[in-house]
Amino acid sequence: MVKNVVEIAGLCRSYQEADRIHPVIEQAELQIGSAEVVALLGRSGSGKSTLLNLIAGIDRPDSGQILVVGERVSSLKEPELTRFRRRRIGFVYQFFNLIPTLTTLENIALPLELNAYPKSEIDVLAKRMLDAVGLVERTDAFPDQLSGGEQQRVAIARALVHRPSLVLADEPTGNLDQVAGEQVLDLMLSLVRDEQSSLLLVTHSLSVAQRADRILTLHKGQFHDHGIDLAW
């Protein structure tokens, strides 16, 4: 097992805005350890979601190095990158991103199918994860038949069913009320730690961030490490 699941060095990313270049991330350094839970705080527009996209290879850096499980993702060609994401990374989004024409069980099983797991193994792993998120009784329900909290539980199960090395979560409780948000956060942290996956959690909430092993802020293109002690 690698010591650091994510290693970032000299990372730069900027965007063109009208006639000027707007830097978002500038010469940034970051490491995320194996099985570590890291929360990332920052103002809207500070580059938090950009960072997730760069780590996943959805976006490309202007310069710098991004290693995920020892793989230089910014150097992978698109077919290799797609395979790498499917095997090594799980995603949890604010708005769930479930496929509306698939049932709860089918949504959870999708990463296993894309990774060409045997059918017998898909059934076992998907049902195990469905049980872990407490939705066995909703096996055949479609996303529009589920509450917001239930949909996010399905999304978490889908993100973890293939035992990824890294989970990227972008405001996973941002679209839920306080009670549902706390339940979803408890579940996600419990499952991530059970599976020994690393988690990078983007959030606006200090109370959510304080559940992580370490808190970072992103300010003026740089990461600032606060350990677990940050008071606003």
C-alpha cells in the first residue's frame, strides 16, 4: 500500500476571463495519506471543485504533478484515465447524480459492471453494500421514488462498492436538511473507514469539516493545513 494516496507538487491552474488570466491554484502542494479523511474548506470560487476535477483527471493542470496511488494522472491518455478512474476513484456529489432509469441496486452495481466484475460477484458486492447503507427494502426503487437522504446513501454505496483507493466528495450534505445530512455524513465516514479508502471532502460547513482527520483551506491558490483545529 502506498504511503500517500494523493501527492501534488507545483500545481497550477488558471482560467481565461475576458481579457485576463484568473489563477485559481498556484504552485500548490498537497499530500493525502492512505485511509486518511481530509476536509477542504474555502470560499465559493476558490477552486475546491477545480481541485477535485484535477485529481480525477477530468480537468488538466497548466503545470505541476498529480499522483494518485502512484499514477501520474495528468499524463494518462483518455482511455487509460477512464479505466483508472473506474478502478481507483469513487465520486459523491451534492446532487446525487444517480441514473434515473436504473433501480437502487442497479445504480450501486454500475461501477462493478464497468470494471467487468463477474456477474456472481456483482450481485454479492452490490447487495452487501445495499445492506450496509440500510436500503435493502428499497432494492427495486428508482431514484425519483427515494428521499434526498436515501438517494445520497445510494450514491455513497455506488462510490464505495468497488473499494476505491480514493473517494472524492463534493458538498455531499449540501442538498440535505440537517438531520439527513448528519445521517449521511455518519454513514459515509463509517463506510470509508471500514473500506480503508482515503476521502477528500469538499464542504462549506466547519462542523462537517471537523469530523475529518485533517482540515485544509484553499485561499488565494494555496492549501493551508490546520490539522483538526480551525475556528472561524
